[in-house]
Amino acid sequence: MTQPASRRTPRRRGFTIPEILTAFALVGIVAGFTVPRLDWARWEADAGVRQIRVALQGAQRLALTQQSTVVVGIDSANARVRILEDVNGNLAADAGERVTWRPMEGTVRFTAPPTLLPGAVAGAGSGAALMNVGPRAVDGYPSLVFRRDGSASASATIYVSTTRRRDVEYRALVITQSTGRIDWWRAAGRAPLTWIRGSI
């Protein structure tokens, strides 16, 4: 025997306000324990080295597609990368040649670590951030030149860190001369640092 329609209890839909407030309070408590433990500086260092890598890969791609040299300069003092589309190949910014600046984001800066990447080039570099064999100074900036075939003018290592410069915040970009390949590395542990290859 079924109940009359007037005696049926209505089905409950949704949540009550006290239930929602309780859920938000629990989420807030868990976030309060978790957020202080997150190391934002490491993530910022990762983002910074990826940003430089993208700029270098873009410069290499530009050299291939335009079939001209592209010069990437490191402005350590102002924490930015200079990209010169050197159409005539004279390694100078002439009228009509485009110069693009890519500033570093956040607190990421070019700086040498206490322990260099093993096996990386550490020759007569100009400045602490860019170390390579036979660095070229183009318009006053230590520079790397990408050629029409995608190769680089020299093998190079570029180091970055956040302004805090903790050991685990150092990152390195390694550019291979013959292919222009760009790999990045992450510092681990305390000095003397160990280096781990980054992904993506």
C-alpha cells in the first residue's frame, strides 16, 4: 500500500549552509598546514630556467626559419635576455634589425652557483652567469650566436637562481655547440652541489 502524496517526505537536495561552512573550515585548516611547507622559490627558479630555455629555443628556431644568424645576449645587471635578429651577420645591431628583450620574472637572476655543473663548460666566460669557450661580446653583452643550421657559436652554460640564492634554487642551462641542443639541470643538496637533469 502506497502512502498518499501529501504524507511523503520531500527528498533532500543539495547541502545546508552549516554543512558548507564546515567543509570550508576543514579545507582552510588543511591548507593552513600545507601552504607554509610549499617551497615557492624552487618553483620560481624552475619557471625562470624554463623561460630562458624557451627564449633560446625561439632564437634557434628563428635562425633556422629566417636562415640568418640570431644573437642571444645575457644582460646580468638587468636580469634579461637580449635577442638580436642579425640579418646581415655582422654581429651588431644595425638599423632595421629587430632587437627583443625578455626580462626575467619574479626574483630569478643570472648568477653562478658555489659548485659548477660537472662536465659543463667553464672556460674564459664573461661574467658569472654565462660561461663558455670563446664568449662573444656583442654590443657589450656576453652572447651566444645561433647559426642558420641551428648550431651555436660555442658550447655554453648559463646559471640562474632566485635572489635568495639557496643551494637548492640554482639551475643551469647547457647549450651544445654542434646541435644547439638546450638541456637544463637542477641543483640538489648542499654545497658541494649535486645536479639532476630537469624534465620538460
